[in-house]
Amino acid sequence: MTASRASLDLLYSDTEEELRSAVRALLADHCAPATVLARAESGRPHDPALWRTLASGIGAAGLLVPEKLGGAGASHREAAVVLEELGRAVAPVPYLTGCVLAAEILLGCDTPEAADLLRALAAGRQVCVPALPLTQAPGAPLPRPLRDTGGGALSGTVTSVADAAAADVLLVLADTGLYAVPAAATRLTAAVPLDLTRPLATVTLDGAPGTRLADPATARAAVAGALLSGAGLLASEQLGLAEWCLTETVAHVRGRHQFNRPVGSFQALKHRLARLWLDVASARAAARAAADALATASPDAPLTVAVAQAYCSGVAVRAAEECVQLHGGIGMTWEHPAHLYLKRAKADSLALGTTGHHLGLVADFAELPAPA
């Protein structure tokens, strides 16, 4: 057993539990299912007031940012706890894209310009979002960079960019490096996403001015590292989603009666929920392992992240499907929030690499033939 595996810590610290309590209390006040659904139906799901409190009030935006740049100097473990709670609430905030992916990209640039953006991000003054397709996976070839037509004027199109509508700054990968481009200088064309709480857009740049943050080699390395961290922490969001589905489903079958007895007392339902409980418990171990491996910069992090994503994606989808089915007729209605969780689970199963992609990575790391 390697030293990295021997020191793996799957437990939550007191600090992490305190952070969880603060985030959960905030979401309970500002992110009730009815509120999320109403904002999703409005076509403007992002809640600026919720974001300001989460980002600067609680300080969640700067968890991955060093203290010297105005951040909390925490680790991926704390960010994972925040994402668990955001997953439990299907919260429509640009945390994964802005405070994980963008923050990791900027940290990888290590330039004064990137440091200035990190300070603004950590303080909650600006939302930075990478102009990358949400489906871009770690270990996969990066998309063709946009063109620098001269002097940092960028032209090109990127599809399926998550949370672009909430962004103040877009991080754009071009043929001459990574650039920070004001969102107002681009043209956004909203897409119709499966998950209404995480909107997608096509970003079009036509000579948009950008500030160069890194050279091409540094930029690609920074993006690759950010995708690995994003995929690992997405597993925590999927875990939180699955836990909510399990908790709500158990409460429903305990309270609903048929033939003068709770439907949860029927053996067939007990078996289904017991299996789901085991799946969620295993998902928790996988997600925590990925967060800890990223926090400690373990050499096993790529493998641990691939395992977590390959497993947690399926668990989140199964938990959401069981939630819809075991709620019966009410679970099929638009008014019940179960469909929000199912759509988020389905969308997350494609985000940052499919299950098949991550299983292929596991096979490569283990030097085994990839699954068919």
C-alpha cells in the first residue's frame, strides 16, 4: 500500500461540518424547491442575492484561493462539502464552474493578471467562468482553441458553456494562450438545457478584446488540472443530490398508507431502498476519496477521480429515478421537485466526462482493456 492510500481520510472534520451547517442553513432560507422551480421557469435561474451571501458572506467562493490572494486557503475537501449541499438543493449558482473550474485554471496560470482575477473571485466581486463545453472531460483532447486575430482580439465559437449567463469574465483558450474576456464583449445564445438550474449557452466572439493570462502550454496544463479537480468535486454534488433523493423517498413511503399500512413496510420497497442506501454510502466513500486525493495532491488522484465519477454518476441517476417512481403520481408532476433532481442527475452524468469515459480511464490506469 502506498503512502497516499494509507493516509486517505474519508471522515468530515469539525470545520467541514460547521461549513456544512452554514451552507445548509443559507440554502434552507433562500433555495427552497418551490423557489428554485419558480426561478427555473422564469428563464433566469441564477439568484444574485443567494450568490452574494454564499460567495462573500460565507466565503465559499474563495475556498480554493490562497490567503495571500484574499481567499480562505482551504482545500478541495471543504469545497466538496459546499458542493454536497448545493447538490442537495439543486442550487442554481455558478459554484462548480466559477469557484472550482475557473479558480483552478487561474491558479495554474500563476501570473499577476490571474492573481487579480483570483482576488476578485474570492471576494465575490466577479464571476469567472471557463469558456469550455460542460461535457469536456479530463484526459480527453481539449477543443480547438479560438483564433487570436491580433493583439488579443479573439474570434470563434464555443458551445454548451455552463453558467455563461451569470459570468462577468470568461476564460477563453486561444491559439496564443489563455485570455480573460469581459462577458459583455461576447454574444451569448441561450441553449435549451435538460437541467434548467444550470443554463447553457453558445458563446460567440468576434474580435473580442482579451487580457492574456498564460502562454499556450501553461494554459493547456492549467485547464487539464482544472478539469480533473472539477470532475472529482462533481462527485460530491452528485452525492448530495442522491442523499436528498434517498431521504425524501424514505420519508414519503413512511407517511403514505395503502391497505391500511405504510407503503414503506412492503418488502419489495424495503429491498429497493436498502440497495439505494448501500449505493449512496458507497458513493460517499468514493466522493470523499476523490476530494481527499485532490486536497493532498496524491499521485493516485487521477485514478481516484475517475473511480468516483464512474460510480457517483450512476448512483445519482438511480437515486433520482427511484425518487420519481416511489413518489407515485405526485413524483411525475411538475410541481414536485423530483424532476429537478432527475434532470440535474442526468445532466451531471454527461458533465466533465461520461461514465464510459471515466471507466476507460480506470482501465488505462490499471493497464486493462477498456470496457466495450
